[in-house]
Amino acid sequence: MKQQIIENIKRLIKINPEETIEINPNYLEYFDEEELLDIQKQLEFKKENISKISNTYLDEIYQKTKKDEI
């Protein structure tokens, strides 16, 4: 189970499907299964909401530049 969670985390970190993600195995052994599941859930949330987060950020920048022009 732990190994599957680690593989899911690697998949979620990837931006380019061609890239290989290597995580230090000693580092991963430090986490228990529950902590790894939490990391996985956080990555899933961020991946699902990245466009919303990006749009909000870009909108804020646009609003600031509009104020600077006035």
C-alpha cells in the first residue's frame, strides 16, 4: 500500500508525462502511510484547482496593473 501511495505522489508531481520523478527512498521511509496519504490528497487538490488558483492570481496582477495606469 505504501509503495502505491508513493507512486501516486510521483505521478501527481509530474508536469511532463515524459519526465521521471525520483524521490530519495530514505526520505520517504520517514513518513508513515497516513502522512503519505495526506501528501497525496494535497497534491490532488492542487492539481485539480491549479487553473482556478492561476486565474485568481493573474486576475489580481491585472487589477494591479490597471490601477498603475490610472
